[in-house]
Amino acid sequence: MAPNDEVTELTNAATTWSLEEMLEPAAASSKNKNVMDWGYPGHLTKAELDVYVQFQKEVERRGGDFKNTVYSFSLEEGEPHALTRWLRARKYVYKDVIEMVEGATKERAGPSNEDFYPSPEEVLGVDPNILNSQYPQLYSGFSKSGCPVFYSKPGLLNIDGIECITTLDGFLKYHWHVMQHDYRKRLLEFKSKNPQFTNFQCVSILDLNKLSVSMLNSRTLDIIKKQSFIDSLCYPETMNKMIIVNAPRVFNVTWSLIKGWLDERTTNKVELYSSTSAAQKRLKELIDLDQLPSDYGGTAESTDETMVNSLTGGAGRIVTDVMAVRSSQSFKIDLKAGEECDLFVHTRAMIGANFKVTDVKKNPLAPQMNAKHSGTADVTEMPTRIHLTASGRISGPVIIRVKAESLGGGVMSTEKFLLVGRIYKK
């Protein structure tokens, strides 16, 4: 099936709403209205319903890519909920809604033609687990309302590591993959088990642990801003709730200022907590214990375990280190009995370094190898990967010592190398 035909070939199994049912109850008053219900099916004013009908007709008239954009998660979301997501995003101003969908359609065009990059390893140039080791982001479980729960840890974002393994373009293509192949799949699988589910949104847990002002440089912010741009333009109103944990004091002050610029509905979606323990009561109200990771107060596997288990179904783990080599740098990996390790280096280094893999007594465990970028200094080019243990994996138990020595011959320049140890259970 061609990417642009994906929506038109799906069956809308959602419950049908009459126009009368879309309106807010006649008995509703301004005093008992819930601000969080605004703009949703069953809570529209007559003026909003008129805009809804106008938008509904325009979507059907245009069809094709325009309609596919509106129904980005498929027709299974249901017409009332899909259309009102876009309408709420532009406060039911018809002209603004149309401009938004047109802009999103244009933004989606390239990725759509590539079926939103079904092979993440191909667009990233590495296993996504390695990317996640440098910027932990993952889905884990569902909220009580049926929304997938997304955990993001920007305080652990290692921009040096990311730049050693992929490009900004590769990172953004991977984000399209996640939204259209991972997130979309989770929503549809949940709906197949719960036919009345219509809340195609997610609960986000934003963990700011270890976030520092120095981390918010232009390179880091560029990744976060472009990822956020795609979400806000092409997937509007998909945030059901955001819980920010481990918020530093400086962030609390900033948030207090930002809240004054936002409408009440948006600010009510965001809650701040100074620590994980302080947030646990609220998290348990939103998420059942067996769906909440243990590092956030639940009984499900921890987010670290979930990320580890994504490697060959839990049959191993990944160890990484960004080696900043000026003259020399070392890193040790404790390999247990019953484990074996494959070592790789990812880099953009133009000078390069010689890598020695030994045990702590300096007995060789793999042949020496030079690691140097085979391309140019153009950051849009994919980095170079060197397989340090191409001759065979290292078997434990042993403490592996990896030493990198610059090939610069006295040139005082620091270069970055991401060392990756893929550790498997025998």
C-alpha cells in the first residue's frame, strides 16, 4: 500500500456522533464547566460546532494528503476526536486551522514518501538503543485513561555522544519513525483491545534530573526545538498530561513566568515536582502500579531495565563512554562470567586515535586499531564506525581496558570518540 493511501483504506470503527451530541449539554453553565473539556466532542458551543462542520466538509473535499495529515494516526481515531484535536490547537479559528494542516502536510511530505522510515537503524546509522543510551527516551506502559506513557530524560542528553553516532537529519528521521511506527502502533493496539478508546494522546514524564544550565547550549537546544516543532505542528493536542519531576529551582522560576503567557487549559496539563518521590502520589493517581516503572514508584520494570531489555529481548546490555582524547584516554568494562563483548568506536575525528584493547595486566584482548573519520568535517555526513573486536568477541570474566592515544603527534586538539560495548549473555 502506498503511504498516501494508508488512511483511505482503513475502516472507521469509532462510535458515530450526531451533531447534537457534539454540543455541550444545554444545562451547562459557565460556573460548572471544566476548562479541560473545552473543545472536545460533547462540549462544543454552537459557534464551535459550525467551525467543526466547515472543517469536516473541507477535509472530505480535499482528501488525499490533506486528509492523511488530519488522520495521522489513522481513521481509527474517529472523526470527532481527530478533527477537534486540530481545531483546539488553533482555538477553532477556521483560517488558522487550515493553514496549520497545510503546513503540516508540507512538513510530512518527504517523510510520508519514505513511509516514515520503517528501518530506524538505516536512518540513524546505528542501533536505536545506542542513541537512547545518549538521550534516554522511551515509552513504558499506559495511563489509567489508556494513554501511552512517555519518559524523557533531557538531563542525561549527551550531545557529544549523539554527534559521534548520527546527524541531526538522522535524528529527526528517527523521530518521524517513532511517531508513525511506534507511538501510532501503541495507540492502535490499545484501541483494538478497548474499542471505545478515543484518547489518542500520551502522558509525558519529563525527568530533569542532572539538568544543568551549561547543557542547554545551541547544539542541544537545536535537537530539542526541532523535535518539538514536528510534534506541535504535525501532532497537535497529543499531550494529555505532562509531569515534570526533579525540576531544579531555576526551572521553577522560569515556569512561573511562562505560565503567565499560556491559557489555563495548557497550564493545567503541566505539573511540576521537585523530586521523583514528591511526584509519586500524583503518578499513582494517573498510572496503575503495574504500569508504572519501579524507579518512579510502581512495580513495573525500571526505565533502565526497559532500555536494557530492548537489546535482543533482554539478552544483553550496552555500555558506552564518550572518550575525549587530547593525548590519551582510558575506559574499563567489567565483563562478568557468562558474558561476551563486542567493541565499536563511533567518531568524526579527523586526526584519529590508536585504540588498544587489553586486560588490566596489559595482555592484548584484540588487535590494535586506528579510529579515524573516513569522510569530511561536514556535520551532515554520517560519522565513521570502527569495529575494534572484528576478530572475535571478548569472553568474560575479565576487566577490559580500552586505551585511546591520539595520532596527532603533539597537536593539542581534543577529539571525541564514542566507545560502545555491546555485551551479550552466552
